[in-house]
Amino acid sequence: MGMKSKIKTFMGKSLIGVGAWEWYLRRMAQRKQAIVLTYHRVIEKWDRTLDYSQPGMVVTADTLDRQLAFLKKHFNIVPLSYFIDRTPNSRHPKPLCAITFDDGWRDNYEIAFPILQKHSVPATIFLTTDFIGTDRTFWHTELMYLLMHGDVSRYRLLQYVLQAYPSAVSHRWRRLVRSGGTPTAYDLDPLIEAVKATCGEDEIDNLIRDLRHILGTSGSLLSERRFFLEWDQVREMANGGPEIGSHGCSHRILTRVNLGDAKEELARSKVEIEARIGQAVLHFAFPDGAANAELVALVGLAGYRTASLCRKSRDRRGVAALVLQRLGMHEGVSQRRDGSFSEAALVFWLLRAPREIWT
């Protein structure tokens, strides 16, 4: 981790030093290109639990503040709607950038929203509607809590249960047990990724149930916490700047459900958000960025104007929505080896961003 950070910083400094970064920005502006960035959670401080979130989903308030200041300096930050309402032949001296937040975490209101207002930066917040206004949590949040607070002496007993799960999951679990002690968010990240990649919803439900039973954890902390936004907070943000989009209802990976269920999630989430905030919902972001040509076509048919995903489908026939690829943002993309903020590392990361043509 440290060596990678050192290399990123060195490469970023080199790009800035030889003028490649400024050339890149000018070239983007000339070609009317834009980048779209994705955030998830914003927390006050960096610690071992990361509030039960994966490291790649988390940025601290200070880092978000610094990243937005940097982005505002080098890009013209616009809302997603700019890409569909743009004026023909309009030009900008700087390339465009759009900021998005996925899921609908409570900290988007409590921490991110004031920082966005401080910088006068527009954003789009994508809501997972079944979780808004509830005390529900994502499965990976509960999994992290259980493994951090459960009875560590029972970890080896759980190892026998996990043999029934895909080999990638049981392998990651064995490595975790061998490491010893109470795991951190970083320790648990590979296990969660293995579960995401190999387990269906029923298997994940069974896994959480087995964890609760074997580790003897009540989950009382999670029952006392509300991780997601309330609808009045959503309305306040909608009236104060950020656009509100849909991230579906259940956060299920839509490429893993039948098209009928996917269509229902697209429609139901849109209807609920519009009824709650009194505004049209024009933007949809696929959970986990996973999509295909059929799903992208359904997004347009459901009345959305943009569809955000990880990779564009090559087959664009019948697609009514503007398809956007995004780059994930988190704490590590702008860190030096010692953990301090680095513009050079951020430059190196942003060069990975897919470039969208906005006119």
C-alpha cells in the first residue's frame, strides 16, 4: 500500500512538472469532454472501523473538502442535468466534471452537504429507496459489525460453516482467521469483495444469519443507528442544490435479477422519490455499476435521462438515456505514503477517469 502510494505521488508530480496535466485539461476542454466522479460515504475521521464501511467507499470530511477545492480549481463542476440540457456549441475554458454520491447515506446530509455548499458545488445524490427513512443497513455493514464485535474465540467454529460457501469466500475467511485478533475494515475488505463476487442474495442472507448465531452478537449498536437519510433531509437537499437520482430500491445487482424485477425497481424507485420531493427524477445509477444493453434500454423506457454505470455497453440500439461512466473516489486516491493529502496522487488518479463527450 505504501509503495503504491509513493509511486502514484511520484507519477503525479512528474505529470504536473512537465506540463502534461495542464495539457490534458486543455485537450479535454477543446474536445468538450467531461468526467463523472462517484463518492459514497463521508466520515469525520479515519479509524480502524471506518464506521463499518469498505475503505473504497469512504472519504473523510477534510479530504472531501480538499478534493473539491482541487476539482473546482481545474474543472467546471456542473450537475448531471447539464449534459442533457446543454446549449448547443457552448464552450468552457475548463473541462467539465460532475460529482455524484451513491446509496443515500445519512452522512451525505450531515457532512457532505455543508462541504458542497461551502464550495458552491452541484452534485447528484442517488438514493436506494427501500433504505431511506428506515433503520435498515446493507449486508456488508452488518457483516463488518458482527466480525468486529462478535466473540473472536468462535471464529474457527465459523470456519467449518463457511466451507459450504463458494471457495473464494472460505479462502478469504481462512486467511482472516490466521491473521488473528479483531479485524479492521481493511482486513475485511477482501472477504466482502469475495462475497459480492460469488454469492447470491439467499447465500448472503444465510451468511449473516450464521454469523449472528455463531458469534453471539446482538447487533444492538446497528439497531440504534440510522445509517441512511431521512426523507425530510432529502427534501432539504433537493431544495438547496443537489439533484436527487435513483439507485434502485433494494440495492440488488440488477444484472443478477430477471428483467421484470429490474423494470419494477426502476419504476418504483422513480415514482417514490418524485412523490417525496415533488421534483422529476432524471438520473439513474446502477448498483455496483453493473449493467448490460437490455438494462440500459429499460432505464430510458422508465423515463430517466441518464444512466450511470461502470462500462458502456457497445450495443446502443434502442437506448434513450445518456450513458455515463464514472470514476470512484475515496480517501486513498489522494494520499501520500504517510497518509497526508497529495494533489499529485489525485492527478494520477483522475487520469483514469473515462472521458465523456457532452455535446
